[in-house]
Amino acid sequence: MPNLEPRKGAPAREGRSWGGLGEILLREGLVTDSQLTTALQVAKETEKCLGRVLVEMGLITERVRMRILQQKLGFDIVHINPQRIDRMVLDYLPKSIATKHRLAPVRLDLDTLVVAMEDPTDVMALDDLKAITGFRVRPVIAGIEEIEAVLRDYPEKEEVVEVRTGPPAWFRILGDAILLALLLAPIFFLLFYVSGNPELRSHYARQGASFSVDIFIFVLLGYGIYAVIAFEIWALIFQRRPSRPPQSPLPPTGPV
């Protein structure tokens, strides 16, 4: 088990934000300030993530990288077997995107796509995945070589990436207006009907308070049923959900 205790003489950087992998490694004394600066420069020039660069430079081990991301940043670790990943999950994300961000889709948990990433803190990559797939994305950690093995075996067929931005704005506005009209129509109808029938109001008044309460409960339940039916019909017409590939039965962590 790697020693995560700070080295003696590790620089104390007061006022600095301790959030990312590099900052945590520096704080723990696992790299020096100059080593981190060099690694950041290499990462910028090669467009590789910082963790991969640090491992390739021999400054930390792969085990330390994954352990820091798990213990300090809270990401789960998975171990990937390319042969056990559902091919339809891979087809759902084009190879060009997976290669660009050095990641591998692992499985689908309900409406959440679980993705093994070299850098699970890459916010831009996560935003791209959400826009392309239409799913929520849960990043997890996997070994660099394991992700590379998936990328080597990734389906070669490229697809045109369609960013799922949903229906046009006018369509959503129209749908909201129709839903509002459907929900308000019975209320206005009841108000106009009762106000235009004084005999009906007199009849309810003669029946007493208990009868009025019964009528109110009956109307309220009826309106609730109507509202549920109206909303379901509206959702079928105006809410489009992306189709999902079959879910993988694999557990959240462990061998994949």
C-alpha cells in the first residue's frame, strides 16, 4: 500500500485551492511543486490528463492515482474486462468521443450511463457525454491500461454524433401552454357553471355544511384523476425520452 503521508519538507501552500488530483498529491507530499508544474505543462502539450502524465513520468504509480481519486475525491473503482461490456453500450457512444476523452462506457443503470474515465473530474467531457447520449453520467475510475484495452477493441463504425437538445423551444412552449389550459379548464368551467346557476347555489346552501364538504371532496378527487390522465396524455405527446440500450446486469463495482 503506498504511503500517503506527507513527505518532510513538503511545501505548505496557504490560500491555494485543494480540489484536483495535482493539488491533493502536492498537499500529501507525493510530488513537489516543480514536478507538478512540469507535469501540468506536459499534460497541456500532449492533451493528456494529469494523472496519466504523472504515471508516465514515474512520479506516482497507477495504484496511487486510483487510490487518491477514490479516497480523496469519492469516485468508485471498477475493473474492466472488454469482453464483458455490452456492445450496444459501446455503440451508443461513438469511438471518436471515447478516444478523445480516454473513457469507456461500462453499463447503463436505469437512466444513468456509467463511464470509466482516466480523469473523472473532467467537467467538459461529462457535459459532452450528457449532451450526446441524453443520459445522466456517473464517472468511475479504471486503470489506464484497462481503458486502453476497451478503446482498442471499440467498434470501428463511426456514427454521426447527434446532440440531443430536445424539441424546439416553440414546441416546448406550446406543450406547456396546452398543459396549463387542460389543468385550468375544469376549474373555470366549474366556476362559471356555479356562478350562472343561482338555484344550484341555493340547493347546496340548504343541504348544510356536511353535504358541501362531501361535494368538495368528490370534486377534488375527480379533478385529481382528470389531472393525472391529462398529464399522462400530454407527456406522451410533448415529452420525448431517448431510447436506451439494454441494461447490463453487472454490479456497480468489481470486475466488468
